[in-house]
Amino acid sequence: SIEQIKIVGIEMLLGKLFDEIGFSVIRDQLFRKLVLARLCYPVSKLKTVDYLRRYEGYETNETAIYRYLDKLHSKQKRAVQQISYAHTLQILNHNIQIVFYDVTTLYFEIQQEDDLRETGYSKEGKHQNPQILLGLLVSTDGYPLAYEIYKGKKFEGDTLLPVINLFRRTYQLKNVIVVADAGLLSNKNITSLQSSNYQYILGGRIKNETQAIKEQILALPLKDGESQVIIKSEQTKLIINYSQARAKKDKHNRQKGIVKLEKQIKTGKLTKTQINNKGYNKFLKMDGHLAVALDKTKIESDEKWDGLKGYITNTTLSKEEVMDNYNHLWKIEKAFRIAKTDLKVRPIYHFAKRRIEAHICIAFVAYKIYKELERQLKIRQAHFSPEKAIEIAKTIYGIKATKPKSKEIFEKTLILNDEQRALTELFEL
């Protein structure tokens, strides 16, 4: 007779990676269960309880999970990051010289603010919802290194130094090149990075440069793919690159913005309150005392910058190396996308700060395992993605049964199709 049927593929595949990374030194079984559930069934803690009971035969309750989250926050958060860092250091041959930093926002489906969740500029367009800021530091190839959360109103540029300083102190790193996008660019950050002896590569806001430098930029005779160095100071240089593809995209996006403005002007919805520097509103002007119109002079001035992009650095790297390293920032954008879509880091159903932080910690570990799965699939030259591998693992069941005569209890894993067989053979499960 069959005693139990449950999903075993998740533990076979993702549990194996969990152990190989080193997270098994944290003995709490709930830690393991919550991380693996976040990878295969990312839902609320209440629904997670039901999933674990129904599909894995693991009994727990919401209260036990909340108590564990408090323990994770108070005693295990740093250990989790250290385990992740040690594994990343190992797979990168003990060479972490370049780190990539970015910030995203996570909003809450509530109206009331508190000491952590505040309304602010939302990258998800949810300006009316309280939010928090999540700062993430990753290595080459997007392996997670460290993270911190901040109040929703905090200027994202002010999160850069605290995260990388803590990271450098914790792991006693000396020479680190920090790569970040233009959203984190400020004179304060550049001064702080230089005074702290960091090397950096930052996206440049070339339209905000001094008039003299802007004239130099626009006078550069750059062809498609070419770049030129402009010396800003004794320590910093500005690399300007031109791309025809980027110019085409800039023109397309501006035209879309103009068409939208023209429609709004015709409907009479625009007033002088919309005349500001937000997005394509910078192309508006007052026509007389009553009407809002497009400013063609500003549009023509903006066209001159199509295809141009700047990179500010104090490194001795070549132009090509600077741009190549900066272009790796898409991997941290991918990390945020995976966290928000596949791991569903939001919506967050917690109210206490410690539990919000513990929830982010669980997602951090889940993303680390995701990246290790991605890495091993690449090494094994697999023909399916991490998402596909997880989907296949979710279909592998195991049964526990009793033999009718001997009453002997036995367990068997059911491999029923070619996809399941390919996955188990690939990882020697």
C-alpha cells in the first residue's frame, strides 16, 4: 500500500546545490525549506506552509516560520552572506577585483508609512505606495556578494558607500573597482570614492557637464563604435562613445515622447505645472500667457546628443576595458528582474523591519542557488535554462509504500520521461 507521494526533485536538484554552496552549515531545517520553496513556489508564508505539507510532507505552521525569521535576522544574516561570498570567491579563483552596485525599489500594498516603508521615487511607478530601497552588490557574472535595505525616501546615491565600505571591511579587500550606473553619480560620491581609495567606473551624465566640456563632447568627430577620452581632472577622465544603434534608439524614444506631448497639448490637459525637466516635459514652453507648446529649439538641441554615452573613471584601464566592464551592469539588472519575477521577492506581507530583512535574506540565498544552477548548466552544456530545470525537478515525485506480505517499507523515485531522465543524469542525481 502507498503511504506517501511527494515531490522529491526539488530536494534532489536544488538541495544538492544548497549543500555544495555550504548553506547546510545552518542547521535549521526551516531555512532550507523556505529557500527551496522560494525557488520553486514563491508565495506568502501562509501558502508556503500549505505547499510544504501538501507536496513535501513537511509539517510546520506560520508561527514557527515567523519565529525562525526573527532568528535568521538576529543571528544568521551575516553568516549567510559570508557563506555566499566564500563560494563566489572559490568559483572565481579567489579573484574579486571588480564589483557592480545598483539599487531598486520594492513597494508595499499599503497606504500607511512607518520608520522603514516610505513613499518616494519608485522605479516601478508606484509613487503612491510606501516602499523600501534594496541595494545589491554582485561580482563579475552576476554572483551576489552583499545587500542592504534602506528607507523608501533615501537618495539612492547615498547607499553606495555604506554597502561597499561594509563589504570591503568584512572581507578585508584592498583593491576594488566599483562599477555603478549614472543614477548613483554625484560629486559627493566621486569625492568619497577617491578619498576612500576606490577605483571606479560610473555612468556619466554628459548633458550635466560644464559648458566647456559639453562643447568638447559635441565637437568630437566620432563615427559608429568610436570613443574618445576627455580629461576632467588630474584623477578622473571622461570616455565618450558614439553608437549609431544608440542614436537610432534615442531618436525613436524622443519621437514617442513628443507624440505623447502633442496629444496632451491638443486635449488641453497640459498646464504650466507640467513645464519641468522630468522626462520629455523638458521640451515644453509657455506660448504667451495661456497656452503650452513644444519648444523646437530644445528638441533640436537634444538631437545633438543622440548616440553619445559617457563613462567617468579614475582607473588606468583602457577605453575598451572601461566600457566592457560598465556593460556588465545588465547582469545586476537581470538579478533584480529574477528577484521580482521568478523569486517574487514582492509582494512582501511582513510589517516588522526584522522580518522584512529576513524575507530579503531568503530571496538572496535563493538567487545565489539560482546563479549556481545557471553556472553548472553552462558547464555541463545543458540545452535548458535554470527555469526549465526547476520546472522539470518539480515533476519528479517519490513514493513511500509498504509491501503487502513482508510489510517492508520502501521508497522509490519515479523517473517517468526523457526530460526527467536527462536532468537526473546531467547532475548525477
